[in-house]
Amino acid sequence: MINETIQDQASGLRRMTQPTLTKVVTVTGGKGGVGKTNVTIGLAIAMAKQGKKVMIMDADLGLANIDVMLGIRPKFNLSHLLAGECELKDTITEGPHGIKIIPASSGTGSMAELSSIQHAGLIRAFSSLEDEIDVLLIDTAAGISNMVTSFARAAQDVIVVVCDEPTSITDAYALIKILNKEHQVTRFKIVANMVRSYREGRELFGKLTLVTDRFLNANMELVACIPMDDKVRQAVKRQRIVVDAFPRSPASLAISSLANKALTWPVPRNPGGHLEFFVERLLLRDEKLGDRFGE
């Protein structure tokens, strides 16, 4: 039954992924407060300005805030989908520059960790999505829950946002270690956020690689140093993103440069990270969990 479901989902997803291979990028950080949601939305807007069809999935299923940050009020979110009150297409909300957003719910504890049945329901919903997407950006929750590792290990590229604080570095390393040791993720793209200079960003990267090079078999790449910029705070107050509100500010220029770089990252044509693989991996995980717990 599970295998038949996978095949049905795969055939549905091919309708979307074959015309335009979808680049799937997960943005995570291990710790909250490092600015990953700002980076995610900033990347989406910068890519959309270049004519790319971009979708953001808010995967912080218990404390979602993308809709709040953009000042939008979606009628439906993923909690309504899982409750059977709508279809996935009904949750999609348009943001600035035509980016599409799949919002999650906020303050709903039951959304933080889905059951295997709910998780499979979410996956099945993706197979009905007919939108053509160039880039799917997944903004994960903080921490190292199963949901975070599922989204990270199934993406083509994993961006880890880190700031120069001991807790941020420690939590980022813990996440990278779990993904590397337990899920065989070997490539990580590091964003040094809220740094005072490029040199500080390099030093921050050095602190992280000092331990990853010693204990892990992981390929670490510093892909951006985003400077501390008061324009970010000003934009947040306006419920806008800095790349949109202040496009020439230092943080905006760094995020736009990262977006240009990310668009050059290759999209594999075989299963191993595109959207079809993304949902199948989640379903297979649920099948294993079901077998383990007798569901």
C-alpha cells in the first residue's frame, strides 16, 4: 500500500518537476534568533526580482512567523490542511514580488511534531500541487527535531545560518553533527549573519570548522557574510524584508549576492534532492516509523 502511494505521488510530482527542475534549499540554524527567516524571505524576494518562480514553505510548524513578518493574513495554513478543511493549493498565499508562501500555524503545539499519518497527509498534498516552481525554500524551526532533520536531509542544499555567539555556534555544530553522522548529509553552506565585518565572518566560520574538520566528514563552505545592519530592524518594524525596503543597504546587498550564488548551484536530474525525492523521503521515513511503532 505504501509503495503504491509513493508511485502515485511520484507520478503527480513529475508533472511539476519535469518541465522545470525545482531547486530545493533548506534554511536552518540550530538555534532561534539567528535571522534565518529573514535570510529565507530575503533570498526569495531577491530571486523573484530576477524572474524566478519562488515558493517558501514555512516549516516552523508550531511557531510560524513568515506571514507576520510580511504583514499578510492567509485564510488557511497547514493546520487547516491537516484538519481536512482545505487543500494545499488553498493555503498558498502570494507575497511581495509574486513569491508564493505556504504558511504554517503559530502557537499550535500539536503542529510542532506531526504524527506519521499527518505527515503522510502533508506529503500527499504536495503531489497535487500543479504550480511550476524554480526554487522551493524551506524555512525550518529552531532546534534539531525530526521535522528539522527531515527537511534538511532531503533538500539539495542546506544553508546553516550562524551568528557570532557561543550558543549559536554550538547549536549549529550539533545540528550539522546529527545530519552528518545519522543522515549522511555531507555538504553544508554556511551563512555568517549579523557580523561586523567580512573578517569577523571568516573568523566565525573558522570557529565552526575547527570542530567539524576534526570530528566530522563534512564539506563546509562559507557562502555569505551578512553584516549587522540597522536597516534590517527598521524593515521588520514595517513588516517588510530589508531587500525590499532598503535594497541598497549592506545586508540587502549581501543577501542579493547570496541569491545570485544560490541560483548557480546545480539541480541534480536524478533522485537526490528535488521535490519528488523530498516528499518520497519523508514518506519512507513515516513508513519506517509506522513499522517501528506498529502503526
